[in-house]
Amino acid sequence: MKTLSKKDTLFTSLMLFSLFFGAGNLIFPPFLGQSAGTAFWPAMIGFILSAVGLPILGVIAVAKSEGLHVLASRVHPMFAMVFTVIIYLAIGPLLGIPRASSLAFEMGVQPFLPNGMKGAGALFLYTFVYFCVAYWLALKPGKLVDRFGKLLTPLLLTLIVLIVVRALFHPFGEPTPPVNSYAKNPFTTGFLEGYFTMDTIAALNFGIVISLTFKQMGMTDKKQVVSSSVRAGVVAVLVLTFIYVMLAYLGSLHGGSTENGAQTLTEIVFTLFGPVGAVLLGLVFTLACLTTSVGLVTSCSQYFAKIVPALSYRMWVTVFAGFSLLVANLGLTKILQVSVPALTAIYPVAILLIVLSFVDHWFGGHRAVYGFATLFVSVVSTTDALMQAGLDVGGIGKFVKSLPFYEVGFSWLVPTGVGLLLGLVFKMVIPHKLTDKQMEGTPAK
């Protein structure tokens, strides 16, 4: 069996880091640090659990299951198709990719433009060039390790470390008392803030990219692919955690008041570097956004080329790059308006599937356990999302608001537990209920 060298493991880990680390990952930690202030560590631990821990578990879960579709099929084949398509479209051309490109424009290019050139024309020209580059890089996914792990990621990390080192030797403030929800519930607020990086649902996409990368390196044994994914994930976790803590620390020193993390980071960089900071920040944002966009275009194209083989991988890359270009030109504000309710609906289901994949052997992979738990969490999270979007959902909305932990964003926890218990009872009553393995013709364990 082929084994990865330490060098290959390192470069693959850096590729995994670069796929996750987009512009959103740059702007949320500084804003968390600024808002949490003296409650820095409880908020930071919550953020790391959801923004680092869950995504890495997602990569491993998908590698173990040999794809998100297979994992979701443990609920039901129809659910697998619908949920997988929703995940890929949400993290891909509908939200994730356009958000990255439009944010790269607003933070990396727009500040340098004269006032008369900051309109729709400049956005279109930038995003057109941006997606041409993303298209070219995505055409050959086998080269992502060389292009990201060996080139773009080290450059991105060097720029971030430069900002952090400058701040360590030139401190510019002190932590202030926590504000808003960070004052009451810093841990849960930090955990929920990790949702907005979109990395947990991105992990359900990137898991297959990592798995395919290892197979292209000559690995054929499933256990070896999983173990290599774990090793790469551990290194990526350490790098992500270091960067998040440093960026949040900078935010905690900033104090003051800004509307979002992009403004916070901008003010920090300008304080440390002056006008030259604008160029530095522009490079960081552009590289972070581009690497994530390429990873998303690649994973989405690989999936849809598999389920719709009439269109080649190259054609799907063209479709997703082109459609993302159109959505990106709606502007960052409109994209962000729909992202919060969308993530509220999707995230709890993704978390549930990841967790169940690791304890699958405890209940023999019985479909009832997956089914009842997923049904309950889906109803609650979707209702919560509809309410966030301003829609009237009647009595079910009042019921969801009455659930424990609703005020801290975890109204889905108790219903999920009830669903798991019902599934286990159903398993005891009908122990030979078909599982996904049996439906595929393989006897269940």
C-alpha cells in the first residue's frame, strides 16, 4: 500500500486549510474578538468548536462514507438526493462562491477605486476576471495540492502572520467588556458565529475532494484514505485554530464599534500599517476568496458530473463559474440577506449527520434512528429559518419558540434527542428494518 510522505501530508493539509479559509474566515474572528472583549476565551472556544472542529469531523465523516450522498442515504435515498443537492448549491453557486467573490471585490479592490468607478461596472469586470482564473484553476483538480498547498496557501499564511507579528510588537489597545449576546452567553454566541463561516457544510463537499486527491496519489485502501484524511485534518486544525485565535485577539484589542468584521479588520490593518495596509489587506482577501472559490467550484462540478454524466466535468465547471458570476453581481448585501436563514435551516441537519456517522456502529446503522432524528431536526430548523426570513408559520412557530434553548439558538437539540430515542425504540421493535447497506445488496452488520 502506498503511504504519504510527511511532505505530501503537509502540502495536502495546507490545501485543506486553503479550501476552508475564505474571506468569511478572515472577517468573523476579529468581530468576535471585538464584541467578546474580556469574555474572549469562552467565545473563542465556542467558535473553534463549530468553525474548526465540526468541519474537520465533516471531512472525516465524508471520507469514511465515501461521499456525502452515501452518508445522507442512511436517512433515505430520496432525502440523500435532495439534501446533497441543497448542500452543494448553497455552499456553491447560490451563496458560498458568489459571497467570496463579491467580498473579495469590496475588501480587496473597491477601496482603491475612484468614487466614480465603484458601481456595477467595476464589480462585473472584477468578478469576470476572478471567475476566469477560478475556472482555469478548477479544470485540473489533481493539481490543487501543487497550486494551493505549495504556493497560494504559504503566501496567504505569510501575509496573515505579518499582520499578527506587527500587532504583537505594536499593541494598540486593551480588551473591553463584552457587548450584546456575548455579555450573556459568550460560548453559545461564539458557537453560532462559527455557522457563518459555512465551513461545516463546505466540509461535506471538500471531504470528497480530499478523498479523491489521496486516490490520485495512488491510495486504494479505504482505511488508509480515512487515516490520511485524519492526519491532514489534524494539521489543518492546528493552522486554522492558530489563525482564528490571532485574528480574534487583534479584534479584542481594537475595541470601538464597527458594523462587521470586515470594517474591524480594515481599521486594525490601517492602524498597524497605514495606507500600505490597504494593499496588504487586499492581497489577503483576494487570495483567501480565490482558493475557497476554486475548491467549491471543483467539488460541486465533481458531484454533478457524477449524477448527471451527460455533462462533462469541464462543462459543469463552466456552468458553476458562469452562474456564480451572475449571482455575485447582485451584490454582497443581497447575498448575505439570504445566507442567515439558509444556514439556520441547513446547519443542524449537517451537524446531526456528521455526529451520527461516528456513532453509527452503536445502533447498527439502523435507518429509523437516522430518519426520526433527521425529521425532527429538519422541521425545527426549517421553521426557525422561515421565521428569521420574516414569514408567518403559525402555530408551529409558537411551538418552536417555546422549546428549550431557543433563545440561545439551539431549539433543535431537544427535538433531535426525542427523534433519536424514537428511532432506537423503533429499532428494538423492528430490528431488521432495511438499512442503506442492505438496500445496496450488502448485509448489514
